Amino acid sequence: MDNSPSKDPSKGTQDQQMDHQGDQGQGPVPMTKAAAAQPAATRSATGRPDGAPVAEAEIRASDADRERVAELLRDAYAEGRLDVEEHAERIEAAYSAKTLGELAPLTRDLPVHREVSFEKPPLGAADGPRPDGPVRLPARNEAPTMLAVFGGASRKGRWRVGSQLKAVAVFGGVEIDLTDAVFESPEVVIDVVAIFGGVEIKVPENVSLHGGGVGIFGGFDVKEQTSADPYAPVVRVKGAAVFGGCEAKPRKGKKLKEWVRKQLGAD
């Protein structure tokens, strides 16, 4: 009589299957939920993997960066290194630049009178003296037209003035102060319309002021002067005052420090 333990057929089959898997190698291990949720590679919105260093050319430009380049372009134009079209094109490109890489080519072919550096000062350095003088805020962009109807409009401080400016005062007043403005054109023409209102214009004492207008039951007074500097900007005032007035005069003690000087005789 065979007293050996009986074998379970199903168990034998399972053992054979396990031995077969051992011969063939371990089968695929199921992924955990955390591993399945993790992306293969994390990338930023620019397509660069997170944590990768950003090239200097891709760094976003600040208003101060754009203004430093614009000042260098103004100097180059004043020295005759750029003509009117080149200067206007590069100035527009400078103020519309988004990155430092877009600013760099604008001054690449110009001598570096003042090194254009995009490096930020170390923490705490703002409290100490700066070798290049006090920091000046970028000049504001302003609309070429000023309008005052039953009210007032004033423009003063550090702002960019182009070649054309129009002032309209109807039962109101307009004040234009150019003493701290940044001139981007060698000549500025101000067209004035004053109807039962007034327009007051102040210019630095070292620029040329010319012009005149028509006063109908009103006054149009332009205190003309010619600057000793032949390259200084010229402000021309014209227009009409009907039952109103316009006065344009230099402001004593205020001298313009930033302007685009027109080289006489330059091609």
C-alpha cells in the first residue's frame, strides 16, 4: 500500500508556472500611482528644463536697461555717427526690446564711451555713492497732443518730447514745461490753439526759442532767444489765440542737460 502523500494536481501546475517564470526572467512590475503621475521630464514654458541656467541674452530687459542704450544712441547721433533714419530706427528698437539680447546689437558698432552694463548692483550698494552719478529714472512716453476743455492739463518733469507737439485749450489751461524733458529731435514745433483759454510754455534757458502766432481778442507772446550753442535744440511755437492767450518764455536757471544735437553740415 502506497503511503506517500498525495499530490494536488493544481498545486503542481502552479509550481511549474512559477518555475517557468523563473527561467524566463521576472515579469513586468506594476507602476505605483506616484510613479505613473510623475512626468518623464519637467520643462518650463520656454522649452528649457526647469533648473537649467538662463543665458544672458534671454534675460528680460528693464526700463533702466533700455534707457542706458537709448542714451548711448543719442550721443552717437549727436556726434554724427548715426544719421536721422538710423537713430530713429534704433531708438524705436531700443524702447520695444524685450530681452538683453535684442538690445546688444543696437550699440555693437559704436564706440563705448560709457560701458553699457546690464549687471545689477550688489545688495546694499544702492545706499553708497555711484561712480556714474545719481540714478535718473527713465523718461516718460507722452502723447503728442495735450487737450484741456473746461479744465487744465499739465506736463512737466522728465518726459520725452518728439518733433511735434499740439496744445489745445478751450475754456481751460495748458502748461508745458520742457526744462527737464529729454529732447529726441533737434527741433520741436509746438502748435497752439487757445479759445477762451490759455497755454503757457517754459523752455530751458540754453535752447533756442522762436515763433509767433495770431492773437484775436487775445495775446500770443513768444520771448524769442537764440542759444549760444549752435547744436542746441530749437523750439518753435505757432498757432492762434482767440479770446485767450499763449505765452512761451525761457525759464531762468534751468538748463537742458539731455538732447540730440544736430551736426551742422553732416550728410
